[in-house]
Amino acid sequence: EVQLVESGGGLVKPGGSLRLSCAASGFTFSSYSMNWVRQAPGKGLEWVSYISGRSSYINYVDSVTGRFTISRDNAKNSLYLQMDSLRAEDTAVYYCARGPYCGGDCDPGRYLDYWGQGTLVTVSS
Amino acid sequence: QSALTQPASVSGSPGQSITISCTGTSSDVGGYTYVSWYQQHPGKAPKLMIFDVSIRPSGISNRFSGSKSDNTASLTISGLQAEDEADYYCSSYTRRSRVVLFGGGTKLTVL
């Protein structure tokens, strides 16, 4: 059974940093792309970033480029999101989600077939 | 990176069919076959319902179907059931810019 479990959320002051983790199990982690998607309170979904299985393809939504860094450790079956220079507008539930199998060429954001339960990040003074 | 356009809300009675639209541009929805749909119940994680415009993942009821015409994708739910009441989001992956776009979401109410 595919499982994704996020951790690392919490309350942080504007300008601060936070590192989210996503522990994966039930599939060959290194063969799949992974994504982070966020949802501000009462709002819709917003894609944040993706990373291909071997970290060859990485991309971000414009609003976090230069502030957030996605990474993965395939030996630990873990996905990470380093969030720096946090702003109030980054307040959201952050979900990790599995993308498609990444063989040769890869479309990491083509669809997201398994999602974690999310971790809440609150940026406030 | 503009969001895709969905109606804020739709409603239908049990047993009826409804359709949710998702409008983009020729650079995203219209130009690629990578449109997906997600269902989200309150307080829960989203769930993939349709990918690549019209493909249902294993375990998804055939009451859910997807289609696309020009720059607009659609999700149709037939034989509405109470448990279908949820928020629905469309998404488009653009190979050109390699970004993922979501629609603003549509709240489905089963009357």
C-alpha cells in the first residue's frame, strides 16, 4: 500500500525557515517523480514544486522560486522541501504527492496519484 | 502562470448528471493531453479521479468521465450520489513550461 506521511510543519515568523519532510513507503520511491502542493486556509490547491526520480527535473511555481528548495533522498525514501524567507502568504497545508513513473524522459507534474494527509505551515508574527 | 477557470459551484439531484468545466488556453489545456481531475472532501487530501483527460485510475467509478474540446476540459459525473458532494479541481501540466496549473475548484452540492 502506497503511503505518504508529511512532517515538519508548524508556526514560524515571517522571514524564518522550515524544512518539510515526506516519508514514502509501499512503492519503489526512486522510480517516481514527487510533488509538493499547498492549500491556503479556505482556498484552492496550488502546485509548489516537483522533482523527478533521479532529481534530473526540478521546477517551482514562480512565487517560491529562489526561496524554496525541493530535494529527495532515495536511500531514505524521503522527499524534502526547504522553505526560507517565509511570508504570511506561504501559510497553508502542504501536501506531498506522487507523480508519474519516471523512466527516461519524464513529465513529473502530469498527474498526482497518491497524496499524503498534509502538514500545516503557519507564518505569523 | 495563470490558474485555470472553473465554475465556483454546481449542483444536482441524486441520479442526475452534472458537468464541471475547466477552461485554459492553447498553451496549457488546449495544447496538451495532460489534464487531470481531483476530488477533495472537507478536511481530506485530494484524490485523483481522472488523468490524461479521460483515463480513470483503478478503483474509480465509471460514473466519472473526462473529456476535452479545444481549450476546455470537462468532468462529468453521472448518477449523482450523496458521497460525490465535494470540491473538484482540474489540473493541467504544460510540457512547454513544465509547470502544473490548478483550477480554482468547484464545489459540488448534491441536493
